[in-house]
Amino acid sequence: MKILQRLRLQFLGALFLLIVLSGCFGEGHESSPESAEHSDEQQTLDLPERTSETGWLAEQKRKWNVGEPFTFDWYINLPNWKFKGKWTDYPILKDVTEITGALPSIQYPKGNVSDNMNLMIASGSLPDMITFQMNDPTVDRLIRRGLLYSYDELIDKYAPEFRDEIPDDVYQFSKSEVDNKLYGLPSFFISQWRFDHKNEIGVLAYHVRKDIYEELGSPNMSTPEGFIAALRAFKQKYPTLEGKPSIPLAAGENGWSLEMLEESFGIKPLFIDAVGNAHIKYKDPQFLSFIKFANQLYREGLLDPEYMLKQQPQFEEDLATKVFAVPLHYFGFGNANERLEARNPGAKFIAIEPLKAAPHVEFPSLNRLGWTFTAITKNAKDPEAMIKFARYMWNPEGNLLVNYGHERENYVIVDDTIERTIGTESEGIWTFRFFYHEWIPLKEKIKDIRNPVVNTYAADWTAYYSKINPPVTSPEGVIQTQIMSIITSEYPKIIVAETESKALEMYQTMMDMMKEAGLEQLEQYYDARYKKNIEQFFGN
């Protein structure tokens, strides 16, 4: 969301991409009484045994082959997607073709994603299948123009068994608001039971370098006073690290982590007033307290002075050499921990209790709606074959092959969880995960610093994010673009103001500028969408 989420939406919108690259549900996921109660279908899968290559493939072909071999165009409408090889470059995906008879011709955007899509729509040259980023407004646009098949129509006509293979909550939250039909399937959808039990839904935490934190006496950094005191103590004891000026508090790529600081003051993407109306977050009364705090950090030299300029490579270099603390997603450290521990065992980042400057503090969880959404267009040359291919990719047998490889060769199932053994993306494993569904939980030994505190403060913020953006060309969309420009220009100046009074004065100037740009009209749009989301996702 350009205003409400700023850099945060880039993270949450592509969050699952980052999560899955690190191992979707983290280290040490075990079955528990709570998870078993809500995951019967995960524990009763009857997967075929791969006794031999020939026998296994023959059995799978009998079950899943769609008929005559066919090719189709599959457009991946994602910017910067890194797997751009041909389908036939990957052995695992060749197995998918052998089983189903389907050979996708993978296409990717060239240049601007929106321009490419607009050109295809205008010229009537849509491909057979498209994978969108979740909440891409293009989906509703195509539905209204009658350019997509509903899965309902194709399932009823060609694959009636498929309907019972789509969990009810996936269907409920993925169907279109346009006509209440299902036009595609999500990847990495999160079921309600995970939210109910706070089971591996968190990704954000405050982190400190363990060795230095312990040398400082493991101070309590959960209060504003304790937080600042610990940063001051670090700065005094370690003015330099690795021969470089140290950084008491880093702020991620392009200052992204400052949003976690905001959330530590109880600030959410929208400010909900006493009667339940939604406003831009900068109207939250707590925002003034946050400004004072962040400005103090900057003026005392506790916040990275170049926080708005750091790109990911430089940020990861800082983590590996001269940073003490950072609010960050648990998998965002690159190889910094490995580099630190190679020089000094125990010198790695760990998660601690977050800064809590408000009575109730929470951070956004994984996106419950998932990461991507894959649809079948009316240009599909063989819609029957397309829906049967989609069924295979969604079904546990196809899902496990595409995402984990071959059982007993690339993974094993132990205690109703998946444990990877060997397999790489060069084989095709995990590369086209656009139908991923968690049929069986993943138990993964990954090199992160995740611990229960990451889940403790995680909350479902779907109501704040889902389709909250107005269409870009709408009156509200034009206003949003103008207001985003104001924030981009003025907000950083507030944080680095020379005095607290100057920071507060600049904040008021920014608010006045947004009001003049039409903020009230934009907030009416946010309020209506937020209330609709509350009703849709939470039923009240």
C-alpha cells in the first residue's frame, strides 16, 4: 500500500517469497496437540510410494495425465522473479510434464509490469495462465471484462473432484468480490488454526548481537528508557567495530525498520478512532511520541545516520561488521550471522523482547491470503487441460513434487512433518511454487534466529492491507500518489530534525500539506475498505 504500507507492503506483499526462500515455517516445527486438532488432512495423506522411476511415473501418469500432450503459455506477472529458465531446464519439472502431458512455456514481464499487462489486455493477447501477486487490482479488472474463467465453471464441467480438494477457508478468502466466484488459487495461504494458536505466523522481532548484548549485561530493552540506555552503553563501550564507526541501531534497507519502531508505539497501518473510523496512521496521537523518540535517537547518534540510504548489500555488510541492534524479519540477515560466527563463535543476532512503548504492541504476521494468485484466461487453448493441470499442481502429490522433489530422495516425512534431505533449486525444486499449499507442515533446520518471541507479538493485519489501495487512476488513487510524494519528501526530514520542537513543527507542516492534497477524501476510501475487510475476514 503506497501510503499505509510504504516499504512495508513491498515486504508483506512479497513476504512469502522471502519466507519460503528461508524455509516457510522456520526451525523446529513439531506436531503438537493444538496443530494436530486442526490439521487432519495434513496427517491422512495417502502418497504413492516411488518404488522405481519407471513404476512411479507410470502410476502418476495413469492418475494425472490430462490426455493429449499440450503446451500452453504461463505468464509470471512478478517483478524481479529470479527463476527465468525454461521449464525443461529443470529435471523435477520435466517429471511434471511426463506425468501430466502439460508443457508450460514460461513468460516474464519485460520492463514495466503494468505496461506489459495493459498491452496484452489491449491487444487481446493474454496467455493461457497468469500468476499475479496477491491483491493485484488487475485480477478484478480482468474479471469485470470477462477475460478470466472462474475455477467454479471449469471444475463443474471438467474436474468435479477438484472442488472437494480446495479447503473451505481457501475458497472463502480467495473468491472474488465481483461475483463471489473463485478465479484462481493462492500460494502460501495460511489457515485459520495457525492464527488461533499463533503457530509459526510471526516474522518480525527486535534483534541484538548476542555476544555484545551479554557483555552489556543482557539489559532490558523493552522500555523506551531501557532501550536508549542500552544503545548508549553500546556506543560508549564500542565506538568502533572492525575498525569502523559502530552503529547502535540499524534501520534496514532504506529505513524500513522504522516502521517497527512505529509499531512499538502501538501505531498500525491505519489509525482507528474511538468510534471505529479509519484514518491515515499519521493521525494516531501516539505518532507524536514516536517522532520525539526517533528524533532523539538520531540526535544522540544512536540511529544509523545513513538509515534512508542503505541498500540491502550495504545493510548486510553493516550487520556483519558494526551493528548492535536492529528491528527486522528473522530471515533478513543474509550471511551476516555466518560471517560473525566464523570470526567469533557466539557472535550472532538473536531475537529479544521488543520495545513496548504502548499498552498493546503487535507486529504484522505473515499474509494470511498468501503470496500469489494463479488464474486461467479465456484465451486458454484447452481450458479442460488447464484446470486439470491446476488440480495436479494444487493436489498434495503434485504440490510435494514441485516444492520438495521426490520422497526419500529429496525429503522424508517424519512425525507428519516434511524434512528435506537433499535437493537444489537447479533441479527445479521450489522454483515454480505458485500453487504451494501446506498439506504437510515443514520441519526445517534453517540458519535463522527465530524463537517464540517472533510469534508472541504477531497479529493478523489483513483488514489493514487487503485491497486497501484505490485504483491508481481513480480520484482517490491520484490523491494517494500526491500524498505519498509528500510523505516521501517530508517524513525523513522530521526524523533528522535538529531539535525536537523543529521535528514537531515539520510534522504539522506535513499534515497540513496532506490535508490540502485531499486527505479527507482518501480517508473515506480507506474507511470504507477497512470496514469491508473487517466484515469479510472477521465477520463483525
